[in-house]
Amino acid sequence: MHIKRPLVESSNVPINSNILNEDNEDKKYVYPSIGNFPIIINNDMLIYGYGKYLLFFCLKDMNFIKIIDDHQSAIRSLDKYKDGKFFLTTGDDKTIIIYDKNWCKYMKILHKKKVVKAYFLKEVEESEHFKILFIDKYGDIYIYKPPQNVTNKNKNKLQINKKEDSYETIQLLYLYDSLNDVEEKDEDIFFMKEFDQEFYKHILLKDIDNNEKNNESFNYDKYRQNDNCDDNYKYMLNEKNELVDINSIKKKLEIHYSECFKNENLLYPIHTCNSSVISLYYDDKFLIIGDRDEKIRIIKNKNINKIYNFYLNHKLFITCVELINEQIFSSASADCYIHLWNIKKKEVIDSLYLDINFLCKFAQISSLFSNKSNLHNYKFLINILFFHKKSFSLFAVIENVKGFLIIPLKEQNNNNNNNNNNSNNSNNNNLISFDDEKIYFYELKEHVLSFTFLTLNNEKDVLLFVDREKGYLHKINLNDDKSLSKDIKIFPHSFFNSADMIDIGLINYWKHTTIEGIIN
């Protein structure tokens, strides 16, 4: 049973805030859904997901060139390997698709659960063939290496499922399933699987009186030829009343388990979370995971099989995680907080609380909503958080708010440090915090689905974003002071009819809280 948790108190949260009013159980809060879609740049090509489609935009000619429709549901991941030698996508259809450099399907991988994100594994020691790191909706993290006979296209190989355009379809197999996959015809092994439970039940009941031994749920007659010593427990009667050699059956199980563990084609998770994964960040140094139960985990890429640290200050599910540098990362949550974290110390360096009072300092928020009566109850969630190094700022997209919230960061010296303690310079001297005085909001006419930055011909950086309404691309130049220009150029496409209803895959993560009403 999921119980609503009160939000933490903060000095910048007004005492009379309706958001923190937990006494009124009938309060209808407005909880938005979240849509996360990938966007990448490869050479002179911008590629992004819109619903179940991939759209390709040529940055050299500044026009759309094609669309790919290979998934059945919304695309969630888009990654490239070795400067575009291979690409991968994942969708809500539980499918990972690998493409070659020409965007021809190379391989299709089917998982039994919905895949949240997938990446090409950034290995410490580079190997000849790629591996795939992927995370499913239940928080299980896998590393999958396709078999040599599949990845090596120049050799004769076993075709798992030959298609007309020569790509492979692989249905993943799992160690856990195989360990429990005992052939039904082998009745002895099936019998053995129930043996331990029956045996321990017998030991527990051995001293009760004869009347209780007539309990129908336990058959004592089958044990009457044996004493209660485990060493002498060598034979039992199976359900067909046949005498069975226990040691022989144990040997069969050992062989079965041994064969499973030796089978390199059987997949098993390197980590399990037992909670839905919502937000991810991955590069060659860190894998940062935010889940539905307020936890953030960091895993170092050089030690991928071990969790480095947990970060537990948020009170509701984690909507975004973003790395600032090797010492600091940022997170956003449904509790409306944005935190800056010290990775090593597991401490919050600085925080912002996004409620209506905070946002109204920077924008006319009421003008962005058709229904203004619920603004004080509204949860302002950040669904995209991007650190732009040149401007040293976090660019944030707030769900259902049209525009960008730009949060500059600032470095400051730690004057409390001992001047003689120079060895800890990198950890202590360059502290980072939010530059509250320089925060601003850039208003748009459209909702942002995804965005990225690029530099064209050594010019100033350009922000490119995709709108939710039509999937058009928009271009905003950056000024000399790294602020966003007022001029916006739109690049439309004609891939869809105006009457088409494109499912962009909005997700509602509030099912475990308490929320009943969503007011549009």
C-alpha cells in the first residue's frame, strides 16, 4: 500500500503554501505526466525521437531528410558507438534495435520487460565487439554482449531469425528462468524441488504428538522408515509411491544448475533495484540512476558491478539527474527540489524549491496556464536537466510550462579552509552553488519535448529544441553573454498529416503517491 509522504520543510517554502497542506485529504493536486525523448548529434546530422519515429535533420543544409518507423511504441533511447559505426534505439515495445552506420537494421533484441534506457557500454578496456548496457522498468541493469556469430557479419553465422533485409532478431534468455526450467518429463527433479520444503517441515513437526501427526497436509507415513537425521535421509517415496534415491536427484539438479551457469547466452542482472527507474545519466565515468522510491544510485563505470554510493535526500521520485563534473551532480524530484550534490561526501551543497512563489519571480506563470485556479496546488516538475558547460548553467524544462528555466552556477572559494591545506584543493576550494541572482526564465509558445546544444562552424553555440505539438525543430542562438537570443527560427516538416494523433508516450509516475484528480 502506497502512502503519501509529507514534503520536507525549507526556509524558502512559504508557511501557508497549499502544496504542504497535508490536513485537507480531499485536496485535488495537479500531477503532470512526463515525456522523455532522446536527441543526438552525429557529424552533420541531428537525430531525435518523436513518438515511435526517428527524424533526421541535416545541419549542413538545415532541412529534414528522412524519417524511420521501426518501433511499435514511443522511443526512449538513442545512442551511437565509435563515432557512428553503430546506433541503437529502445522503445516501450521492449525492443532494442541496432543500426549500422547507414541506418540499416543490423540487429533486433527482444527483452521480456519494458526497457527504460539502453546505451553502448563505455568500456574501460576497449573491445572489438560492442556490448549493450540497458535498464528495464523494474530497475534491473544488464550488460549484453551479442554472440560472435551475430556481430561478425563477414563470417558464416547461425541466423537466429533471418529477415529479408538480413538483420537478426534475438530473444534474450535469462539465467533465473533457466535455473527453474526443469523438464516436466523428469519427474524425479520436480519431486526434488519440493523435497527440501517437505523435509524441513518434517523436522519441525517431529516432536508433536500422534494426534497432530494425522494432519492431512503432511504425510508422515512416507518417512516412517527413516530416522530424523539429515545424514540418513537418503530415500523417499515420490508421489507414485516409488522409492527414490535422494542423492541421485541432487546430482541431477547440480548438473542442471552447472549447465545453466556455464551457458554464456543466459542473461542475468548485474544490479537489481526493485523500484521503477525514472531518470538516468551515463557517460564514460558514471552511471547515475534515479528511481521511483526517492533513491539515487551512482555506479562508477570502471567498477560497473558495484554501487559506489546512495543519495537519499529527496522525498518523492527522481525526475532528473545530471553530472556537473567529477565531484558534483544535480538532481530534480517530484518533491519540487533541485539539489546540487557532492558525490564523494554524499552531501547536498545547495538547493532550490520550485513552487509558484519561486517561479513567479522570473515569469508570469499564470499566463502559461489555461486553468489558473489550481496554480497553488500545481507540482512544478523538472523533466529535463542539461548542464551547458560554456555558460556554466543548468537548462531546465518544467513539465507543462512553456519555456526554459536557466539556472546559472557559480564557483566560490572556501575561505574557511586552511591555506596550508593545498592537497585538498580540488575537493574543497572550488565550491559550486546556484547563482540565485542570475536565474531567469525564457518563455516559449510551445512545450519542449527535447533539446541539445551544438556549435556550427566555430560560431556561437546554438540551442535546438523539439516541440511536443508537432515535432518541429526550433533554433535559438546564444548571445555574447551566453543568454538566449529573442529570435527563434522554426524548421517544420511534412512527415505527418495535420489530422494525425501522434502518441508521444507521456508517462504518469504518481500511482504510488495518493493522487486522484488530474486537472487540465
